[in-house]
Amino acid sequence: MRKKLFSFLFLLVCVFCNAAFAADEKKEGVVDLTPWLGHSLSILSLYQGEAADAFFAEVKKHAPEGYTIEMIKNFIYKQFSLKFTSLHVVDEDTITIDNKMTGDYAHVGSITTTWKDQKTKITWEIFKTDSKEMIGAGFKYFLFVPFHRHGKDSLRHAHLRYGNENFDYLTTDPSVQSWWPTIYQPEKTDESKVIAQMIKKAKLQASMLPQLK
């Protein structure tokens, strides 16, 4: 069951992929927030509206017996869940959440983990703030993977995690192993093409839904 969950998540994040990982920035060169500059939205924004409804309807056609559209939505939303809708990296040190709260973050290092069952190494860049407002909201740490694509025409996106727990917990604790918040930058994204590819891959995504007990 866990293996299928991890595989399904990988397909969701890499739904448009047929090529190897290609990062915008070399991870070893990260010293601040520059690789994530600009306005980003949760990938869940792509799962809203009429076009997304068509995607969920297509997934349901091929889903294991017993799944409803609402169940499929809940499964996907849980994997990509975020406490915010938008994230704006204002400059090399500053993050604004939902245009409401802002804090300065310092790069404190990186941590490389191996993704279970995929034999894939993932390096998270770690940022920490002293902002009482951000810490009070649960954002003491932000961990990022640089923006990347999985294939020429695939979605350009970045993964992140956040929390007040230490970064070792945020990257290795079993409770977060299937949690993959993902962001994209709308000004660099043709959302209609992205949705079209999602619908095209609906059968494959449905095949990775766990069987209901």
C-alpha cells in the first residue's frame, strides 16, 4: 500500500514526465532564496475549475471500484496540502505568504535524503527565520527543492516543506513521507496545456490509486 502511495504521488508530481530531472539551478550553488524569486501558487490551483473537473471525471472512469470523484480529490489534495495559496519570494532573503505576512529567511544548509522505493536522492535547501509572526504561523523553517521540469514540455515546479519542527523531522519522519507541497509560477506556465496533459495521463494516475478495503 505504501509503495503504491509513493508511486502515485511521484506520478502526480511528474505527471507530464518522460525525461530525467533537470533543475533550474545547481543545488550546490544555493546560498539564498534567489532560485525561487517571484510569485508562486500551490499546484492545487491547477485542480480547480471546470477544466480540473474534466480531469477528475476522467480519472474516475479508470479508478478502482468504489472511488467517487470526491474521494479522488481528497487523496490528491492531501498529498499537496498547504497552509497557504501563494508564496512570493520578494528578494534573496524575504518570503511573503498570501500577501499577509512577511519574514526574512537565512540559508542554513542543505540535507540530502533518499526517497523510499524510488532510489532517488533529493536535496532540500534549508531556510530559517527569527520572525515571531512567521514562527507563530508555523513557518520557522522552509525547505525547498529548486524549480525543475521532467521533460521539455512538462510543468516547471518546485517542492517545499515547512514547519517549526527541526529540518530532520521535516525530511525524514514517516508522517511526512507522502507530503509533497508543490508550487509553480503562473507567469511561466501555460495552464491550459498543463491541464490537457493531466487529462491525457488520467488513466495512468487512476491506476495508482490504492484499492479500497
